[in-house]
Amino acid sequence: MGNNKKKQSPQQKAEASEQKTKETKKKKLVGIVCCLAVVAGITAGFFVGRGVNGTAKRPNHITDKDFLTVTGSDLTNREGEVVRLRGVNLGGWMIQECWMCPVIGADGEWGNLDTIEAFEAAGFTEEQIQQLFDTYQDNWITEADLDIIADSGANCVRVPFWYRNFMKNEAGDWIEDDLDKNPGFQRLDWVIEQAGARGMYVILDLHGAPGGQSMNHSSGTVGRNDLYSSDECRATMKKLWTAIAERYKDEPAVAAYDLMNEPQNNDGFEENEHYVSPWDEAAWQQTNDVYREMTAAVRAVDPDHVISVEGIWRITNLPNPENEGWTNMLYQVHLYDDTAQFRTLAKEVADYGKAHSVATLVGEFSNMAGIEICDENGISWTSWTYKGAKGSNGTWFWYYGTPTPAVPKNTDFETALERWGEAIRTENGFTQSGVVTSAIRNALNPSAEAEK
């Protein structure tokens, strides 16, 4: 996606020269994919069979005919075919969570911003900190990982990111004003191109909004909920979503814009000036006001892409789309529930989608029984998550390992750089989860599972 032929952005001045290299890049990509197929089959035991389904077959490249829209309660492509998204999150890649990433921090008390601030306190320069995160992201998810996911039969990856991939601060100052050189956009360009080349859609998930949309560490900050009361933070969020929508408005591999991850996920925090119970109507009103503002901002530049909004923790917490004048919407919930509750809530989600003409998605879950439940109800799904670095944690990860983490408070730059280098690549000591593998095989490639 580095050439981004179709976007109409402020970077149009570079477009002509980039187009000249497009065909060359395509040819190189074919060679890279073929080489990775060989490497993936021989480098380590868990790569044998090139992915979780033991087959090298993968879908065709995503093209314009695959551009998704919502018809009734279904996602459909431009040929009118129903498309059910089935895949996995790339959690911990563009926004770290200390419980599952190779970084030291107290679980629930340490966010990605704490890591940045600890590196700053250690005397690292802005350039060094950017180099550390670039190195980490280069190695946490690679083309070989996307091969594995595609070869499982998955057709989608949900990509969590946060505003600090693109911006220096909550005021919205870009890390690079030339967005073609901005590290956040470079990373999204890459994953959209690489996933699309493997026949997979990408859900763009703003996991961490300016000021925090949730007091939970997964938003990149801890104990903050300032998005709802700060005009500056919402203006910065709008600036980011406008730039994303402008850049990818013609990109068929983008399945949906997921405006805000788990808003008001405040359980477990003491009541203070930031706290709102996620079960109270006040939380839903604050959340939905932000959704209205961001949906309008996206639609001003991109009338065509699907927009996803999340009801935490119930789909009924979201506004009636007919009352909002919303169309082409994907309503989403995250279900970290036991099987009986999962089944009840999934039925509620499916019924809501049919009643209100919105497509539906369970964007996160770790109960592998949820795959079959979602499929039975015609709901798209992306499991949480592809990879973790703090052990298996039950059925949370497709692959898990225990690489030596960085310790931001007292790790020197060279040590941190080494620990976030090739040591965190999946082929270097990560193990495939048997339970998750079996569930994915059974759902996405049942013939391979039956042959075991």
C-alpha cells in the first residue's frame, strides 16, 4: 500500500513517482511470497504445513470487486456475494499491552504510554524511542505471520492501533507531516497491502484514542477517560480518522473503520472524576455522542466504507441506526463469556442485526466455542489474538512464547533494541496452541481437521 494509487491525499505530489514502481513492487511481492512459502515450511516445527491448516492454498488477491458494503444484515461484495469475516486480531503489535507483550509493567497498571514515558525518563531521545518501536513492530508481525493466518483459511485480520503511532501528543501533532513518511501510516499501508495480497480483509481498529476512551490499560493509558470531556482530544481523534478515511477510501482490502475499541471499559477501577460505569446509560450516551461525531467526520470524506461501532458490553447500548440516519454499519461486541452466556448474547446480536439492517461482528473473544456459535448465527468474528509473549494464557493466543522482555525503567537502549529484535519473531521459540489450532482448523478447514 506504500504506493496507494487510488487515495486522493495531501501527498498526491509523490504519487507520480510512486506509480512508476508499482509494477516492480508487484513482481517483487510475488517472489517474496513464494520464498516465504519455502522458508515457512522448513525453519521451525510450528511452521511445518505453513500455517494452522496444513495447506498452502489461499484466496485470491483482494480487488475492487471485493469491496464490502452492508446489504440487510450481511456484508456483501460488489458482486452481491455474502462475505462473513472470520479471522484474528493482531493484538500487541501497534499498541502494546503489558500482560501479553515483551515489556515489564504491572498488569492493569501499565499502558503503552507508560513505556514511552519510562524510555524518556531513561534519557532516550525521540529518535531512539521511535527506532525501538519500529524494531518491535518489524518483528512482532511479519509476512511469515500473515502467511500462517492466510493459510489457516482466515479472510480477515483486525488491526489494533492507537493515535501515538501517528501523533506526538494529544494536541494531534503528526510525527511526520508528510503522511507518506509517517510511521503509523507506513505500518497500515504495509499490512493492508500484505493482507490484501493474501486474500484477507483488514479491520482498522482505533484501540487507543487521545485522552483515553477507557480507563483500561488496553487504550494505551491507565485510569484516564478524558476523551469524552476534552474538545482537544476529540478534535485530534477526528483529525486522525479523517486522514485515515481520506487515505484508504478507495481501498477494497479495508473491510471497516472500527471507530473506538471498548469505550467505557472501566470495570475494576475506583470511582473518581474519570469513572463511569459501563453498565450505566450515562456511559452509553457519552460513547454514542463520540460515535456520532466520528461517523460524520468519516462520511464527509468516505461515503462508501463500512463503519463499525462497539457496544460495551451489549449491542443494545448502541443507538438505533435508523434514528441516526446511519447506513452501511457493522455493529460490534466483544464477548469474554462462558459458552452458555456467549450463546445467549450472540443470538441477541444476530437478532438485532436482522431487525435494524446492520451487519454484526464479535470483534474479540477467547472462548473457542464462540467460533461455532458465531458461525451458527451468521456473525463475523475475529478471535483475540494471534500472538502473546507471556505464556499460553489458556486459549487467548494462536501462538505463545516467553521472550525476554524489555524493562523500560532500567534497560539501556542497545539491550532494549536487541530484546525487541528478531528474538520476538514467531519462528524464534513461539509455540502453536493445540486447542486454538484445532478450533481454527475445524472452523476454517474442516477437511484438514478430519484428516488428523
